[in-house]
Amino acid sequence: RRGLADLPPLVSDSLLALIAMVNADPRTDKIDVGVGVYRDGAGRTPVMRAVKESERRLHEAQDSKSYLGGAGDRRFAELLRPIVLGAHAGDDRIVGLQTPGGCGALFLALKLIAAFNPQARVFMGTPTWPNHPPMARGARLEIVEYRHYDPVARAVDFGAMIEALESARPGDVALLHACCHNPTGADLSEDQWREVARVVAERRLIPLIDFAYQGFGRGLEQDRFGVEVLLEACNEVLITQSCDKNFAVYRDRVGCLFVKAPSADIAKFAMTHLLQISREAWSMPPDHGAAAVRTVLDNADLAADWRVELDAMHGRIRMVRERIAAADPRLAYIADQQGMFSMLPLSVEQVKRLRSEHSIYMADSGRANLVGIADGDLDRFCEAVVGALD
Ligand code: PMP
């Protein structure tokens, strides 16, 4: 008889190992650019003001915690439509449902694709968020990789991307990062998005757009540019959205999946499948975080304050990028990239030296969460990285 001891060994998650290393370091001047959460100038990840106030109002007003149903908080998904879908918010061929975070949305999206086309291959640019490949494999979908990032140009390898998408078969899936590419920070330009949309539509591929960082890139409206052009060009689109970063509700697990179908009837039918898949996985999404986000968006005062705070977070991301870019010409590209992450041009040896000599912790790949650096540590960070490059 086989038992638990027969489980196959797992490759340990290198980011988790990094967290353990940071925690084990007794020095008090540690800089942690490994973990992927927003930090303010003081190095904290606070609850946003508008969320705190919405939670207070929720606490007062909530008179039941009875089940809501598989789609979760419907008003939450409705209020997100203009933010996420922009000009397409009123399109009745697009249905949306609440999910446990962006991960929950990706899980549903990939399972849905596998349910109508198990032969679909998922095209993903490398490097990508490390959870993308196992999630696609979990849905039993084949993966085709291409190079997203050119480490010499320190920008998107757009030629490789187009070549890969042009080689795809109709019905294959193009997994795209809407903005703030994780881990490289290298986003598509508007012209490049138009070109991707043209190829995806021409090859009749299905875009699966991972939208985890809206508002952290060029701005809340600008960040959905790719989503809007793909919705314009294609009649089947899946968008996996997360509020965990832009509402800073990470552990509350708040996300949404939007699915565009060729007709409103097909969209409704797809929704019945989504509810079945979610029923098997988690039955219903957790309520609290989505209710808090809904309360923010449903109250003009809270929505306005959320926007102010989100824009301030965006401003800090830009400020840190400009400061690092100005430290050395070899880091100038950092200012052209978007979101919290960039790949620093460091070897594994250099990354390890930064850990031992400067207590600066980043992934072996050189991926750094640039807003992990508190304001008071920015100069020391820049000096240490430039020193490591020399
Ligand atoms: N996609 C990307 C690219 C991400 O970086 C993340 C979070 N690290 C997610 C999806 C999932 O976000 P959530 O925490 O909402 O599940």
C-alpha cells in the first residue's frame, strides 16, 4: 500500500527560502526586495485609509453572514467593470464573478479553457510569474514558452513574442500580463499592444490577460490599454483581475474573472460552467475583502480617497525608479519599466555578495521589488548595487 511517504519530492520555492534567509539574519539594517508587496516610504504595507473606513462601515451595517452564492458579491464585480474593462464595461457579452484573488481567477480561467479545448496550448513569455506554469499544468494544458525579456536590451523581446504568437494554432491561448510585468517590469508599448491584438485576432487565439497590478504602472486608466484593445479585437477574452495589490488587501484574497464570449447567451452559459468549476474548488469565494472593496467603490467619498492613496503609491513607485535609474547609466532602463519589479543586471554571485556584505536580499535572478526599499535606505541600496556592478 502506498502512503503519504510516497509523495514525490518538490522543488522548494526559492522566494520562500529567501524569506527564511531574511528572517534568520540578525542584522537590523536589512533591505528586503524579495517579497512582492507594496511598501511605503517607511517600509510598511499599511491597510489603506479607504479600506479601513469601509471595513468600519461594513462592521456596522452587516447583519448577516449567510451564504452569498458561487459568484460571490455581485455588486463588487459590477463596480469593477468600468475600472477594469473601461469602454467595454457595458458589453453584455462579458460576464464577471468574484474569485479568491487573482490566483482563483487564473485557476477558473485555465480550467474553463481546458473544459472547452483540452488541446489548447498556453503561450507564455519567459520569465513569467512562477505560478503561471504550474497553474497551466494543473489544468492539464500544454505550455509553449517564448522569450518575453531580452536581458541585453533590458526590454521586451517583441520580435520573439510576435514570432511565437504567429506560430500558434487557432484556439491556443496567449497569456499576457496587462501591465507591470512580473518579474521584469518590461511592458508593451501602445503600438505593441495593437500589434499583439492584430496577431491574436488574425490567428484566432484566446487572450488570457493577467491583470494583477492595475494602477501601479502608467496609471489606473492607462494600465488597461491592452485589455481594451484586445476586447476590441477579439470576441473571446479572459481577464483575471486582482484587487489584492491596488486595494492592499492581499491576505483577504480579492479578485475577479471576466470572460467575454461571442454572444450574451454564450457568456451566460460559460458562467454556469464557471460556477460549477468554482463549486468543486472552493464553493464560494471568501466575502470580507470583496465586500470591503465594494463598499469603497460604492461610496463616492471612499472611492475618491482610495484613488488619492493609489495614486500616491504609484507616485512612490515612479520616484524609486527614477532614483535608482539616476544612480548609474547601467541602471537607466529602470525608469522605462513599470510596476514594482525589475531585474537588476547582477550575477548570482553579485546577488549573494549583496546579501552577505550589505544585508540586501533579492532573488538569485536579480529580480527586485523596488518599493521594498524604505526611503531612508534608497541611497545605501543604490550605492551597494552600483558597487556590485563595478
Ligand atoms: N498574477 C501575477 C502576475 C502576480 O504577481 C500575482 C501576485 N503575486 C497574481 C497574479 C495573484 O495575485 P493574488 O494574490 O490576488 O492571487
